Amino acid sequence: MIRRVTVPALFPPPAYSHVSVVEAGTRLAFLAGSVPLGPDGALVGPGDPVRQAEQVIANLREQLDAVSSDLAHVVTTDVYVVSSEPAVLSAVWSVVEASGLSTGPHSSTLIGVACLGYTGQLVEITATAVVPE
């Protein structure tokens, strides 16, 4: 259903594929940005990008479950982190890897940004996933 390609002519990526191909006729889910808010709407992990990344992944799992998909069916993500420090981006990426999202691995972009939508928010992930039959 998903063919993941690492292009031999390009530098090998550490934990993602260069390209993910989904055959026509497959149902796809385009997920809005998963944010580090708990069910009560309160920010989880203020000041802690790793804790926020864990909550974002938990929320992403809920989004996927709602459409009968899961992390293994994620084709691509954009991971936004409020930081210009590579160590902070790497710490968040470690949470992504540990979650199983990188199984496959999926195609992803890790992006350091100046700010995100909620006060105190440090991490957000958007995703596209296959919805299995």
C-alpha cells in the first residue's frame, strides 16, 4: 500500500525516506496540526519541548484512531519546533523516532520556527496517513 524510497543518489537520511508513494484509489487522511493540549484544553509540558512532543504524538494517535488508521500508516509529517537550536530539534526528533512514526520510515521534515499558535506551544506535527481498508 505504501512504498517508501530512499534515493541512492542522495545522502542517506537518518530516520526517514526521501519519498513515499501511495497507489491511486487509496484513502488518505490529511491531519490538522497535532498540538500539545490535553483534553481540557490546557497546555501540557510548559517550557518542555520533549514533554510537549510526547503529548503531540499522543494526540496524533487519537486523530488517527478516529479515522481507523495508526502511526504505521503515516506517509508524511512536518514537525515544527520553536527553537533555533539543533539539540532541541534533535530531542524532539528522538520522541518522533521512539513513537514508531519513523517505522517504514515515513517522509518527514523537521522545522525550527519562531512561534506556534498557542501561547507556550513549542511543538506541532501535521501528518498525512493512509486509511487502511
